[in-house]
Amino acid sequence: MMKFYELKVQGVPQVIFLLLLAASFGLRVLLQPYITELFIYQQQVLSSIQTTMSQGSLADPGAIEALTGIIFSEEYTQLIGLMFRILGFIFIQQIVIMFLSFFYLGSYMVDQETVAPTLSQYVKKYLKALPRYIVFNLLYFLCAGILFVIIMVVSSFAAMFLPILSFIIILLPIGWFIIQAMFIFKDVTFLDTGVGVFRNFILSLKLSSGNRIIIGKNIFFIVFLNWIIGIISANNSLLVSLFVFSFLEVIVLLIRQRLTALMYLERTRVEKSDI
């Protein structure tokens, strides 16, 4: 899995790597001025809120009116606008990264099945699976997002009466890791089978069943490393550092794709001597 730079068709992994690096590093460079501007407006809004709160309690009609004025102020409008703009750029970046990494995964699957593959075989397998891949992931992340919002709302409401329940929010990253382990094969199945979108929810769960502890151990380091890279890079503005973090992020992504393919093949293929 560590040989992320190897595919049988020469030049393909290098091109994919450079495109992924451009998407990762390019967004970090693009967002720098927006993040700086966001921080300025955030400080202005927080300062206005603190000033208002220091002048009286929320029971005071004047304080409520002042807070309402802050919400409709130009600074607050700019803050919300910048937040949505940043999230929009991140959303586009993630779509590009998903498509490129899926092409890499499909190419690696072709390599495992073909002695001398061609670029056209890579493209054919990718395009054949792409429509189902898109629809499935739209449903998958939509369901995950709805579940996340429900847990946040319920746990926040329950914590008002029983503060100890607020720890549920802290457990959300663990829950997301478990979901990733359960659906680790959700993408590779489209490349290897003709499974439909809805059927794939059941199939991907069945494929990971009985092996989820091993799968969790295999992907834990990769997920943890990617998480650390994201946190450190978010608090760094030096271009050289951002480039290094993007470089590492792409390597980790490609390693994970190869690991997923290898675990899938180990799970679904039977050696002739074992029949």
C-alpha cells in the first residue's frame, strides 16, 4: 500500500498526484486572504457582543435590541458571507479530490486484474462506475449529515437538563471513524461489481462484517495522521509549510485507496489452493 506512486500505465500516478496536490495546496493558498478577513470580522462581531453583554443582562430590552442590531449589522453579514464562501470552496475541492482519488482506486483495481493494462481500460472502468458512485455518495453523506445534525440537536437539548450528556458531542469523531470502518468498501464495490446504489448499502456492510476490528486497526493510523495534518495546517499560514502538509495529505489519501483495494481483494478473492 505504501507504493502510492506505482501504476502499470506509466505517468498516470504522477499526473493524478500532481492534480490532487494542486487541489489540496491550491485551496489552502486561495483561502488565506478569506480566512484573514474572516478573522477580522469575527473579532469585530465578538467585540460588539462583549460590549453589549457588559452593559446589562439579556432581560434588559435594550440589550436584546443591541444584539439584534449586531445580527443585522454589515460586519455580521460579511462574516456569514465569508463563511459560506469558504465552505463553498472546500466543498468544490472535496468533490475534485473524490473524483481523482476514485479514478486512482479504479486504476489500481485494473492493475490487480490485468497483466498489461492500458489507459483506456482505466478510463472505461472509471466511467462505468462513476454515475452510481456519485449518486451513492450523495445519499451517503446526506444521511451522515442528517444524523450528525440530529445527534447535535438532541445532545445539546439534553445537556441543558443533564450537563453530563454533553460528552456525546465529544464522541462524534469516534462515531464517524466507526462508520468509515463499516462502509470502507462502499466505493470499490462499484468498480468491481454491477451493484446498484441502494443495494450497495447492504453489500458494503456485509463485506466489512466480521472484519471491522481488523479494518479499524488498518485504517486508524491513516485517519489519525490525516486528522493531525488537517489540524496543524489549519493553524499555519506559511506557504512552504502548507505545501508540505498538502504533499503529505495527498500521499496519505493514495495510500488509503490502495489499502482499501488490497483489503477488498483479500476479502473477496479466494486462492486456488484454498478452494
